[in-house]
Amino acid sequence: MIRDLTRPNQPVIGVFLGGKDLKAGRISNDKVEQYLEVEIDNTSSEEIVLNQLIDAISQLFTPDIAGIGIGVPSLVDVNKGIVYNVEHIPSWRTVHLGELLRKHFKTGVYVNNDANCLAIGEKYYGKGTKYRNMAGIVAGIGLGAGIIINNGLYSGSNCGAGEFGYIPYKDRNFEYYCTTGYFEIKYGIKPKTLLSRAGKQDKIALAILEQFGFDFANFIMAVMFSVDPELIVIGGPIASFFPYFEESLWKTLNSFPFEKSVENLKIEVSSNPNIEVLGAAALYFDAQRNN
């Protein structure tokens, strides 16, 4: 674990809001000492969803809370805590989330997107504690990355850093070829079925994932050209497929023009089941570090 003055003894609350699923935890001494998971009515009005979020946080909140971190699958104005066009919550188009929660709970609130939360969570609590420069990739329905540079989270001017999925690739972009939806679109097979068949060493399933490894390696090359990380941590549903496309991925990465970058790169799969709430909580620590 990172041990420094940015890690107070006071507890911190981390919240991940992923459409219907809301996960929250009270983190103290690097452990989730209290956890809750609730289903919210994500199709309701902005105010109703906000109140459901406040109710969940209130179950964990006490006066000694040092701060609240919120992870949301959307574009975020990190400085102002504004979320835009939140995935799976249609009513949340422009929500001043940080300001609203600060007024209610009278404590610091830090908001960022899901990929950035994965990256900073792995940095503070997971596979990235020993690395200064790394990336956390969230790959499932969508595709994005969080970037850690010199031990700190880099979000960019508009929280757009790490959106490598939108880079053009072949006739579409990386998000089209490197997410779970591609299995259904291209091969007409559901991800769970593909994973099950791969586990039984089905030759067709393994061939599909071998090709996927080639495409995903090209995506990782785009990350390498941009930030040259020491470590990449893969999270989200695609992480379950990694053992079946890992060989193809590394074989393709060997064509990367900078040999030392490949030689020194580590690729891991996120394994902490609470990394979403831990990552949200870690937004607080990253903010204190920057201050």
C-alpha cells in the first residue's frame, strides 16, 4: 500500500454509480469496513435518482468522514464535479453532482469517470501500488482507460484523457472491435456462451478469441504510443476472456517498434471485487496529493 500523508486515519466513502446498480463502501485503514449495493430507478427523474444516491450515502455517512468519491460512467468536469450524459441514466444530462452532494453532506466530494476510478483504485489498492506510470482499462460494453502519470491520476482538461476506444481502427474504431458487443455483431454469439465454449476448448470459440487478441493488442499499442506505461490493468467483462486471448495479444505486441517498452510492460487483470468503490474512494487521496 502507498503510505504517506495523504492517507488520513479518517474514513472515506467511495461510490460507484453504474446505471441501475449503485455500489458504495466506507473505507478505513485500506479496508472496506462497510459495504452496500442497491438497485436504483435509473429511468426516473434527475431529482429522484439524486435522492436515491443521497439515501445510499447517508447509510454510510458519519461526521468523521474525510471525503466522498464518486465514480460515474460519463464525461465529467472534474474541477466542478459536473457529470454529462450519464450512461444508463437518461435524465442525467448535466448534473452538478459535486456541488449538490457537498451542500448536503458538508464535506469534500470528488467525481470522476469509471475508467479513471479503476486506474486510481489499482494504484492505491491493487496491482499498481509499485508503479509510477500505468493505465487501467475498462472493457465491456464500452472501452476506456484511466491514466496514472508519476503516481497521480491524469484526467486531461475535459476528463477526455484515456478515451482510446474512439481512435479509428480498421473500418470503425477500437470500441467496436474490442468490446463484448463485437462477439454478437460479428459472430452472433453471446459473450457468456463464448466464454463457456472457450472453457471447454471449443476450437471455434478459441479462434474467435485469438482474433480478438490481435485486435486488443492493437488497442494496447495505441495506449503504449500515448503514455508508455509500466503496467496495464484490465477490468470489466473482457477481463474474464483474458486467459484465452493473452497468447495472441503478446504475440501481436512483439511487433511494437519499441522493444524495451514491450519488454518492460506488465499486463494484469483486475482481481479485487471491491475495486469500483475503492477506486472512487481513492479520488479523495489523489486530490489531497495534488493539493
